[in-house]
Amino acid sequence: MEHLTLNTGAKIPLVGLGTWDLRDETCVSLVSEAIRLGYRLIDTAQMYDNEKEVGQGIAQTNVDRDDLFITTKLDSRSNGYKQALEGISRSLDNLNLDYVDLLLVHEPYSNDLAMYEALSEAYHDGKVKAIGISNYNQKRFEQFLKNVDIIPAVNQVECHLQFQKWVLQQKLKEHGTIMQAWSPLSQGKLGFEKQPEFLQLSEKYKKSPAQIVLRFLTQRGISVIPKTRRIECLEENMSIFDFQLLPEEMNLLKSLDKDTTLFSWTEY
Ligand SMILES: NC(=O)c1ccc[n+]([C@@H]2O[C@H](COP(=O)([O-])OP(=O)(O)OC[C@H]3O[C@@H](n4cnc5c(N)ncnc54)[C@H](OP(=O)(O)O)[C@@H]3O)[C@@H](O)[C@H]2O)c1
């Protein structure tokens, strides 16, 4: 597994498992199976209502805690300093962990600065190894930076073929913030696997269309967290480091960018 280095000096895997929508025993077994297969990054959130199951999946494995990278996110229930401190304790309890590797403010909430103060405190206390944000566009990111002492290690945003976010990635990079892509496979909504560009690249590299997309994003230096319920796709989604797209192929995929969200709830 390849990594990026966060502004804390810690390493974040380029590929992790997203867990939105995974529930109950399915979630427990997928998390433990993913770790068994070599995944080290698991992405959850209070909003997904599955932190307990993610924690149970982790507990079923014998990988050293230090080798795992666990992300969670605080949602609107933590929209305030005190509420965020309580939220952090709740997440650690749910996950049954002493610390998380990355804690994000899930969206730009009205009291995000107060929330972030609580995250910063947890960071100094060692309950959280890195802190960051999610769903901040460039304008909000720049405003946010003016008011915080700790530069977010990560901004997790919608990013896939149709919404590639090159400008945001560059802006984040200037400040040492890593971009992480949610819905990197566009939740299967684009049907890209039928596009000739993909069929050609798939054929050339003997890789699935999903692998081509994940390779494209990770080759740009973006961490990805595809979600799957299928064991064969777990394996597939992490097997993207044994080939490299050529510059002209990167440009071809870049040309498919429509700079448009696929999800109406995001505010871009
Ligand atoms: N910060 C945020 O606001 C935010 C928002 C949304 C998501 N997220 C995070 O990002 C993660 C990923 O996003 P997502 O779950 O929305 O969408 P996604 O990962 O882009 O797509 C998931 C879909 O792709 C399918 N899939 C996975 N691997 C595949 C493969 N190799 N070939 C073909 N199809 C494949 C899955 O089907 P199967 O399950 O049937 O394999 C599922 O339908 C989430 O789980 C969550 O952790 C964060």
C-alpha cells in the first residue's frame, strides 16, 4: 500500500475502505475482512451510525493498532465546543479505541470553529492524531484557515471523474492539506465502465474500469475511500499499484471532468 504524508508527519494510506451504508454484521465482517486483506485505512462517521460495528470489525483482527488508520467525523450533533468534546468521547467509546488517527468536521456547520477548537484540544491530548475538515470548498477553506491555529491535515470532498477538483487540490496543497476523495467511484452513477476510454484502458492494463478510476485519482496524489460490500471488489480496489497511467492517459481522463456535483445535498 502506498501512502501520503500528512502535515503531522503521519502517513495516510492512499486507499481505504469507506463504510457509509454498511450496517450490522455486514459492516463488522467487511471491516475485519478488509484489514485481513491488507487495508489499513477505515473511514467511518457518527452520521453513518456504524462506529460500534467498525470497532468490532477492528477488534476481530490482530493487526497492531499503530498500523491502522481510523477516521471518523463529527456531525451536526456536535455543532459547538462542548458538544464536540462530548462527540469525541462518544466516538472513542463507540469505536472502543484510545485514539483515532483522523477526526473531521463532517460539513461546514454554523459553529465549526468552536467544534474545531475541541478537535484541537483532543489533538493536543493525544485522543486524535490528526484533525481536519470535510466538504469545504475553496472559499470556505480559505475563510476557515484565517481563524484556526492548526491547519487541517485533510479535506475530504466529493471527487470523482465528473467532479475532479484540480483547483481545490492545488489550493489545499499550497497549505499542506491533503485532499481525500469521497464517492471516488461516483457511487456507480456515471456508468463510466461503458465509456470507450475505459474499455481501452481496461483492456490495455488488464484492470477493471473501477481500478482505472482509482488509479487516476491516487496517481494525482489523492487518497480514496471506495466502499464495497463485495470481497472481490475489496481486493480489486486496492490492487492499483502495479501499473501506471501515461501522461496522455491522465489527460484523457482529465478531459472527462464536468466540474459538477452528482449529489444535490453538497453545496458546491
Ligand atoms: N465526507 C462525506 O461527506 C462523505 C460523503 C459520502 C461518502 N463518504 C465516504 O466515502 C465513501 C465512499 O463513497 P460512496 O460509498 O458514496 O461511493 P463510492 O465508493 O464511489 O461507490 C460505492 C459503489 O461502488 C460500487 N463498487 C465498489 N467497488 C467497485 C468495483 N471494484 N467495481 C464496481 N463497483 C464497485 C459499490 O457497490 P458494491 O457495494 O455492490 O460493491 C457501491 O455501489 C463512503 O462509504 C464514506 O465512507 C463521505
